[in-house]
Amino acid sequence: MCAGVALMVVMATLCGPSVTVPEYVVTLDFARRSHAGRSQLPLALRLIRNTGLAKRHIVRPIEETLRHITETALTGQIATLR
């Protein structure tokens, strides 16, 4: 107490650190299976290995991501044929 006034002490609450990652995971094995038979597979695998990461977490479902990439590639191919 200070001159008849009550002081209230508020203690800070500390929480342990946490990590949240997106649920969709892409690994080198996934890339190898999903792109088997494609001519650029060796290059893609080398690029993935060179990142030094065993897996990547992505926000969008992999099917949606691959569909977007395929549509973009096809649009580019159609544009070059015209």
C-alpha cells in the first residue's frame, strides 16, 4: 500500500512457443510419383533436392496447385501456336 491506496499487481502469462504449418505437404517422393514419365522429371527432382528441404508445406491443396500450373502451361502453349 502506498498512502492508503491498494496496488494490484498483474502477472504476465507466458506461453510456450508453437509452430503452425499448412496441412498440405509435398515431398520429393510425392514429386517423383506424381510426375513419373515426364521428360522434365530429372530436372524437377534436382531442383527440389537443391533446396535442401525434405518437405514443403503449402496452403492450397496440391491438386488445385497442379491444375493451375497445367492450365497456365497449356495457355502458354496455345498462345505460341497462334
